[in-house]
Amino acid sequence: MGRIINKSSVLMCCLVQAGVTYANPPVNSKDVEQRVENYAQQMTPGEQIDYTRSDNGYMIPPQPKLGLPGTVTYDSSMAVHTTNPVPGTQFPSPSALAASWSINRAKEYGLAIGYETRELGGQQIIAPGLNLYRTPYGGRAGEYLSGEDPFIGSVLGPAVANGIQAQGVQTVAKHLVGNDQESNRHNVDIKVDERTLRELYLPAFESAVKNANVASVMCAFNKLKGEYACENHHLLTDILKNEWSFKGFVMTDYQGLQTPIKAALAGTDMEIGGGNFFTQANLLPFVESGEFPLALLNDKARRNLRALLSYGYDKGIPQANGIENLKHGGKASLNVAREGIVLLRNDDAKGGDKVLPLDPTSRIAVIGGIADDISPSPFGSHYSPPTTYVSELAGLRKVAGRKGQVDYLEQYSLRPAKATWYLTHAPEDKSGAQGLKAEYFNNVDLSGDPAVTRTEPGVNWDWSTGSNSTVNGVSNTTGFNPAGGSFSARFTGVIKPTVSGDQVFKIHADGAYRLWVNDELILESDGEPVALDLVYDPPKSGKAVHLKAGQEYSVKLEYRRLRGDFVTWNGGFTGIRMSWAPLAAPDNLKQYDAVVIAAGMNGEYEGEGFDHVYEMPEYQSDLIKNLSKANKNTVVVLHGGSAQKISPWVKKAGAVMHAWMPGQYGGQAVAEIIYGKVNPSGKLPISIDKDIEDNPAYASYPDIKAYQGPNAATEMTYSEGLYLGYRGYDHNHKKPLFPFGYGLSYSDFKYSDLKLSSKVLVPGQTINAQFKVTNTGRVAGYEIAQLYVSQKNSKVDRPVKELKGFDKIYLKPGQSKTVSIPLDDRSLAYFDEQDKSWQLDAGRFTVKVGSSSDDLPLSDTLTSLYSTELSTTTSNPLPKAVRKAVQVSASRAY
């Protein structure tokens, strides 16, 4: 992690401008290059080696001999990550930005996060994340803005990067490449053919380099074709630096190096996370022997110097003053949430209307712990709880106002601090009957006499604070020591359900445990973490069936803290928590006009270092089915960075929206859409699978457990090749539950009059596909028009269709607009592995236009008369008009 330079830092170097922050977009000029060369020539080989490793909180290290300051970097996904809670804005997850399909929102997002980085004393932000969504298992899928299609990332990635850099802050495109799964990420070897790599996984990075001139690219933890990404010469030098002409520096992920000399020779320029590998002791002998060419070392120094000088940091590092204006970030966060939420279902209600939008005078019930909590963010280095937020419950109450009634059914929240327990078979009217009997042992096997026996108000222990905080009281560890390897505990009590039916029990612990309900073992864990590098274990849930309201049922939890190395870092947890809630509907649920359920995943289940299952946690599918049966006007608000298994209940719910991780004002955005203040416009950047077995990548990744534990698998073959996501569904002649590009609106849109500016593509020419979109509904709103291309009778295997353009337009009721989407040679080309170039064959291509990958009512034919070979250096993933559209003027900086 970086740190803010303060006044004490001035003593160790120089050029800290007190009280000054400014936007200084990068300048690339002959003067910069000359000064880079002058500084590089003044450095000895040893000094140049020292200039390739970050240490003491710096990214580019200071060079006191030359009077050059060091720079500070901050991590990012949903915020400028300096502390928890974050000092600035919590933005929606990048997957929500991808679902907006909006260049304007991407620019606004970049400008805001760049501004907050600068104001907090950072010169670099580690964003944007450009990896592809391959399967719904991916723990960090929510941190990436490419979705399952490279064109989305190729457009939105540079738009974000240019917004950041307009504020005078360096960007880092990450993680190059194949970091599409988290489980065993430090050891897994990604096996992917070159054509698939070039056509799917690299274009977003290529676009960030060519269309945003990003200052840095971060290489991934994983291997690629047998070599670690940070030691992969083909990836870093052949492609990135030579073919794409990348002039910035390649940095490792945190502590991401394995073999220093291999990484140095492959093209890695900067080690971050301790600086223990790129040292003089490790590298200077290879320089002296000639194995590490002096010219290559000099190139690394020049790249790092260029990053410093091109941003003007040699003239002074602005001091951290704190964020003067949080309105910029707040506005961007809210706008992305509004436009990123995807309405998946909106069934008919009584009277011929749809379930949504709700009337503000409606009486609604709200269910789910997420509804009355901070907006979720992923566990790990991007865990970003906000300092201020609007919960979904608060948002609904605010938008409904005094005319509506919004009731929160708290008994369904599964919060350990609010769970109700009773001492074993204590009479209801006995004073102090609430609580559990707790026995604490100074060993790991619950043997002998307990060190302490007492009544606890609940089980919500956090060992990092030594407190057990509940609404019924707070206790501490007085009398016992919960040390790892020498501690265990037993909790016994009684529950009295308020609703008859199944009940769910949830345990979150940093050790082994077993849970009995009514003498039946319903849940157990061996205490081994699924994320070996971050030492974390998600909560688990068990179900007790057919319990009756008002009756007593015994509960016993045994917990053993076998190890003490679980960490609290960035959403991590050390302790033991237990909660329970009904899964059946309350008897009065039918009396409500609608029910809003906040469901899905938060940072407990999704994040860095581990992948997650496809099924929803906490038996939420059972809950949603039961509630939807009791009240047909059930609205499910789904949370999480990727897709989840919603097929068991989606057609039973009245309405469903995917809110992703919607940021600090996500509750306001959700409420505005539910009540019709905002017309939903987001569209899926991914396909949602009906069953995980339908996912095109399932054959190579059927089970996350195979990549967990001490015997974890170390190879991942991308057996689906080019047929990822919707391409795979087309190829396999299957339909997903919800297709790529899909999303409902409160309005309707009609497509007509497709015309190509030319029916023949001449090499080097741009052709515009023009068509009309009309709002035929009663509500103004955005529509995202999508263009796909397919080649007829191709001599090589190609997908049925590929996304090659989109535009987001705003239309009033009855209004029509003509949309123009450009296509060029690269839009129609495929990668030729033999010639190592992009190849456009002569032939006919079908251009299709519509509202999603599965709804393309317009089509026309385009002919390429000549076969054309396109250079990997001079060709671009984006047509010229789109390249221009993703630029951000320095005048927009604030």
C-alpha cells in the first residue's frame, strides 16, 4: 500500500508542495525524453536497480542524488483505498459500470476517482481492472469492467483511465493477463491458445495502452502458458512493449515476484510490495556478467523516470490536503448506480400494470440484512466500506415519503448482534431468560473443566477487539484467552421461532465448529480457510426444518480455534458469530402491496483470494420462493459482482433487478428505480446461466474445490477457446437464463431503417451503420443499441456473432433518433496465429443491430473485396470515432 507524503517526508527528499494540489495531465514530448535520458545517464547500475523496486510506501522510489521525489500509489476498485472506512467515495463495483454501457459514466467515474486520489496525496491509482468474466465463480469478477466481452473493456477501460489521468494521476491497467479466477491464483497456470488470448483476453489492455497511454500495466499473479505472467517475455516484451509500443512501466502485483532475474529479463520494470526481489544483491551479479544487459536495465530506469517526469512530479509532489469536495464522487457514484442497475424481470400485476414501478403510497415490506446495511464491497484489497451511505431501506423510506409505508422485517436479517436466544428451557416470563450458556476452555478440544462459564447475550465475538457486541448487551474476554491453538468454546441455548417452517442458521468463524439444532447436527466445518494466501473462510449456513412458532428448540455450538493466523485485513474476520432467521413467510405478508427482498452476496462471500459457488448463500433461494408464493408482488434486488443461480425462483418473483455492488448511494438508486423516479437502463455485460453446467467454461472449471487446499490443481485450460459467454451459447445452440446485453426498461423501443454508409469495405475505410431507434412507450429513458458482426462462410472457425459497437441514447416518449455506429477493418478481423497479425478475409459479413445479443431485429450485409493483413502495432481495437469518444479533455479536471 502507498502512504500519504506529509511534512516529515520532506526531510528525506525534496519537492513536496505544501498545500498545493493540481491537475497535471501527462505530457509526452522531446523535452521529457531528453530529461529522462539525462537522469538515466547519471545513475549507476546499482542505483538503477534500486529504482526498480518500491519500498517505504513509495511506488517510484525517491532519488535524492538527482533531487527526484518518490510517488505514492493507492489501490482501487470501488474507492481510493487508503483506510477503512474509505476517506472518500465508495463507488459502485466496476461490473456495475460495465452494465451501464456508458462512456460518459466511465469518464465521470475516472475523473472522480482521479480527483480523490490526488487530494488524498496519491500520484497513482491501481485501476482500471480489465480482466474478463469467464465464470460466475470468480471472486474478483465485480472488480473488472470488461464483462464477458472484450469490446466493453476496450471502450470503458480507456475512458476511465483518461478520466483519471486528466486529473494528473497515473493509471495502472490490471491484471495482465488471465487473472480470471482467484482460487490458487499464485500457482495456477492458464492454458489458452494464442488466438483466443489475442481476440478475447488482450484487447482491453491493448486499448488502454493505445487509447489512454496508461502509465503502467500490472502483471498478474498467475502463470500463462507455463510462465508466471511477470516472467513472461512473450507477454510483456514481445506483445506489450514491442507490438503495442507501450512506453510506460510494468509493475508486479503485491509481492508477485518469484524469480527476480527471470522477471527482469521478461520485461517487469517495478517490484511492489516490499522490494525484496529487485535488489542489487539479486540482480547486479547478472548485470556484471552480461546476462542482464545494461541497455535493458537502462530501459527500466527510463520507463520509471518517464512516468515521473511526464506527469511533472519531478517539479513537485502535491501534499495531501484531504478531499475538499465530495460532491464530485457522490454524483459519479449515484449516476453509475442509477445506470448500472439491470431490470431482469417485471411481471404483470393486477389491473394490467407491471409490478414495477411501485406507487409511492404502497405499503411494502422490506426483507434482508443487506437492505439495512452499508452497500456491500468485496473482501480483500478492495474492501471499501463507506463513511457515509444510503441503505436501501433508508432510500425506500426517503423516496416513498410520508404517503407510503415501508416496514422492515428485522427477524429475517441474520445479524448475529440482533439474534434472539434463550437459556435452556427457561420460562418466557423469567427475568434475564434471554441469552446462551457459554463455556470457554483453555484447550482446543473442549476437554476438562471450562476456564469460564457464564451467560452471553449472543454469539458475536470479534477477537481483534475482544468484544461480543449485541443489542442485548456487550461482553469481553475477561477471564479467558482466545489464543489460536489453545482455545475452544461451547454455547448452548434455546430458540423460539416466530414463524413456523424451516429456519436458517449462519456461522462465521476462524476455526472448526459443529452446530446442533434439536440434537440434529446441521452444520460443521474443519476450520481450514479456502484462501490460503489471505487466510479467510466465508460463513456457512445450515437449515433446520419444520420448526413450529412459539415452541422451544435446543441449540448447541462447539467451536475450536485451531490456528491463530486468520487475519482481519480488509474485510477479514477473526472470531465466532452465530445467527438464525426464518425461511418461511410471515402470516401477514399478503397484506402488503409489495415485498422488497435484498439478497445476494456481500464481502463475506465474495472477494480476493477465493472463488465462490454459484448458489446463493444462506438458503436465500428457499426464502425467496416462500415469500414469492405468499405475495406475488415480490421484488428481488440482487447484489454481487457477478451472476448467481436465480433460476429456481426467478419466474416466481414479480420483479427482479441486479444491483451489483451499487456503492454508497446504491440504496437511493434502487429506491428511485423501484418507485419509478428513474427509468432502469442497465444491460447485462455477462450472460446469466440457468445452471452452472450450461456455462461454456464449465468443462474446465466444474468445481472450485479442485483449486483449494494443499493439493489444489495448478492448471486451468480454457477449453472453451473463443466460445466464451454468449459466443459459447451460440456455438452450443443453447439459451442462457438471461442473455448478454439484456435489460428491461419502463419504456419500449423500436428499431428500424438500418443503412450502411457503404456496402463495400475498402481497406483503411470506416463504414457507419445508421439506424433509427424510437421510444414507443410512455416514459423517457435510455436505450443501449448494440451492433454485432458475423462472417459468412469464413475459412476459419469464428463465433456466430461478436459485439463490435454500441451506443447509449436518451429518448423522450415518441421521440426517434438516428444512431451511427462505426466499423473498420479491425472490427471484422480475426487473429492469424501463423502470421502473427490480424487478418481480414475477403467475403461477406452480416451486421446485426438490436437491444441485446438475443434480440437483433435489423440486419444488413457488408462485403470486403480484399483480404487485408493488419499489423498488431498499427491496428486498434476501436474505430477512430470511438477512440476520439473515450478521450477526456484536461479542461474537465477539477
